[in-house]
Amino acid sequence: MSRKLLTLILSICMVFSSVITIPAAEPVDSRRISLEDIDIEMPQVSDETFSDSDSEQVQPADSVQQLSKDLELVCKQARNTAVAAAAAKSVLVERYGGAMVIPSSAVLYESMDDEAGQIRTITHGKVARLLDTANGWYRVSMDNNTGYLKAEDCLPVCYADYENTAATSMVIDDLIAFAYTYLGTPYVFGGTSYRGIDCSGFTMQVFGRFGYSLPHSATAQYHMCRRVSDSERRPGDLVFFNFDGTSTGHVGIYLGNGQFIHAGSIYGVSIRSLSESTFASHYTFAARLIGR
């Protein structure tokens, strides 16, 4: 090829290159990945959502802000949405590891389908161990149950902050619900059934239903528990009374808000208040058997 012809071809190429641009591949900009891209639902809660004065299960709304910051950081550091989603799941399951129920109760399902079988309900403020997340569902475990909660019903929390507290178990809730089944049962000294029951027989039967073996004696039951102060007192604790001036001779189950359930000699199994003069003047102390 002659030098003149080569020069002409190069000149033509330069002219075309000045008017035609070949778009470069757009680099992945991790800052464009958002929480919506990785399908993570952020709960909408306020400080007023958790306000049970008798509960340890209080989590301020700013924990949601912290979770949002953690997940946004994951998005910024990720190269694509798949990586961001995997990293977000790791944050939720490994760093937080807990799912707190926001509404008054939430259903634990057998599978990720609200038409699936229902294992049980979990009440407001309870914290289940978070095992996995997928498609708007949390796979969780609590007590001896494993199943699925709707993500929209949960607030991710640090499970370690609640471990070994009443928040991570439904046993006390179930125990109190079972105690209510005795309401109206007449008082019978030495009784242990729905036909008739006394105070220590009542607590013995209720706690025995959940694997806690108690003797048929208020005094002996106290010695199996850990004494707690009135400020530490919580639902499920036993409350003791001294009516004869010499020893602990009466026992009931604390319900919260100053109320307790017991088998009394006049009204049988009933709910009463510790502020009532009869009980206030003879109340001695509370003691804990579950989680002592």
C-alpha cells in the first residue's frame, strides 16, 4: 500500500472517530444499591410501641435507625445487589440474630405461607432467635418451636441482649394462661384438681404442667426459689404471704401490674391485687423459680 493511500485512510478514520463515540461499559456504582433493591423490609415503630412497665422486653425505636445504617453501609460496600442481599442477610442473622414481635401477637407458621399450619402465636415484645430470612419471612426458633414469622411483624434486635430473660421464652405466658383455666375452682384444703384446690396445690399443678416440680407446701416452695425484690418482681414469680404471724403459709402467682392469681379460702381461685389491705398487710416477698 502506498504511503499516500495509507495517509488518506488514517485521515478518514480520525474524522469518523471525532463524531462517533462507542459507549463504555457503565461501572457498577455500589452507592446506587438501596434497601429496596435487596428486598429488606424496615419496620415502622416508635418508642411508644414498647411501653410495658412490667416487661424487660423494651427496645427503643432508635435501634431501627441503627439497623438501617448497618444495612445501608452493606449496600454501599457491595458490588451488586446479589452481594448486598447476601451481606444484609448476614447482618440480620449473625450480627443481630433476634426478631422481636411488634404487634400484640404474631403467628408462627409451619412454612412461608400464611395459609400454612399455625404452630402457635408469639406475643408482643417477645424475641425469637433469627435463623434465616427469605421472601419477606423470618425463620425463627423459640422454646422448642421452629417456624416462620412475617418479616413485617418483626423488629431485628441483638438476641444476646435478651438471652436468658423472659423475653426469649413463651413459657411464662403459657403458664399464666394455664393458671387462668383454674379461675373459679373452689378452695379445698389439700386439693390438687379442678374439683377443689388449695394455694400450694394450685401453684404445684400449674408449674408442674411445664416441667417444674414443686412440693405441696408454700414454705417448701419458697425454699426452691430465688428471692427477688419488689422492683425486680415480674410475671410468673411466686408471691408469698404470712397470715399466722409465724411462717410463710400462703402463695400465689404474680401476673404483673400489682395483681396475682391464687387459691384463696373464700373465693377459691381468683385474681386479686397486692394493694388490697388483706394482702398488703400480710405480703412478705416474691421469689423466682423460672429463670432464677
